[in-house]
Amino acid sequence: MKMILHAILIVFASASTLAQNSNADQEVLKLSKDKWQWMADKNVDKLKDLFDDKSVFVHMGGSWGKEQELNVIESGGIHYKKADVLEASVQIIGNTAIVLNRITLLAVVGGNEVTNPFIVTEVYVKANGKWKMGSLSFTKTMGPGTEQPKK
């Protein structure tokens, strides 16, 4: 009887942990989705709250911190017009969430409209009950229609 009770407790504890992880997964994925819209809308007030003060951003043209990223978005140096998220996944490790997005990004860079396929890595850290972005990194991919010509 004792073993049966022990097994039941383990099942309930496992189910509770899975439900908590599933809720956290959905929370982070929604935050990631909202972030793309805030970037498209140039909503630096929402982004300022989301980006941690020590956050880092890696682009094709360089890397920088929170203030420069906010300035680039606000000024239109990079206008993230539309991110079509083709796939998104999240892995939560303790208080850290790693989001991988496969996207097609329509952006205006230096006055030119460009479309590029990317894998985007987002790292979020939960502190004081709130998720903050610690890193956003773009990796350009080679997909259908983006292959280099053969020589």
C-alpha cells in the first residue's frame, strides 16, 4: 500500500511539473511573438521594459547593447516590418528560457527593403517573477530560394 501511495505522489508531482513547464513555455512563446510585433510597431516603451539592461543583440552587421538596439529601432535604422515566424520552440532550464525561431524577416535597412531567412535565438531570464530578454541573435540561413549560384 505504501508503494502505491508513493507511486501516486510521484505521478502527481510529475504532472504538476509538466503543467508548470507547459505554462511557462506558452508564456515565453507569447512574449516572443509580442516582441516581434513591438519591434514592427517601433514600440520602444514595451521593448525597453522587456530588454534587460545588460542585454546583447547580434545582427549581420554587428553587435551591441540595449540602448543602441532601442535607438536603432526608434530611428528606423532597422525597421523590422514583419517577421513571419515559421517555427518556434522553447527550452526552459531553471530560470532561463531559450527560444529558437525560424523566420522570414521583411525589414528596411539603410532605406532598402530586404527579406532574409533567419534562425533567431532569444534568451530570456526570469527574475522577480518576470521574464527579461538577455540576448537576441540573428543567424542568416540558406533555405529554398536562397541558395548561392553554382560556379
